[in-house]
Amino acid sequence: MNRLHITGTICKPARLDVSPSGIEHLMAVIEHRSMQAEAGLNRQSYVKLQLILSGEGLQHWLQKLTVGCEVHAEGFLHRHEDKNGLSRLVLHAQHLEQI
């Protein structure tokens, strides 16, 4: 199963693109910091990843997803490859809420 729940801070302004097929894609970057227990010790965890929300009616999120706002996102991870062949993991959010 490929499912991720993450809470974090928006660290880059969101932007809205429309694909050639007419699908809206809202893109933002989320940053997560926390302490996690591993092997009986506390460890700092840091993740920064691109978040994509796709569908209709995403315009209202542009005003809500400002740098510094806290969100909870849930969705699946997918590998994206840029034009240079470099790959990265991206969170395709299926549920997003501002907290």
C-alpha cells in the first residue's frame, strides 16, 4: 500500500498550473520536522517534498497556502522525472486541510 499522512509547513508559495488536457494542478512544497524514536533513541526527522493537488476548483487554495501555514496532507507518493532525467518523490495529495 502506498499511503502517506504528513503534517508540515508550506515553505514555498503555491502555484496553479493547467495540464494540456485541462486538469488543474496546485503545487506547493511542504516541510516537516519532528523527533522520532528509533532503536530506543530520539532522532530528528526532516522532510521537504513537493505536494501536488489535482482536480477542479483549486483556485481558493492559492490564497490559503501561504508560506508558513500549517497543513495536514494525505495521499500517495509518486516518482517524477525532470527533463534532465533526475527523479524525486512527490506527494500527490488526495486530502488537504489547513490546521
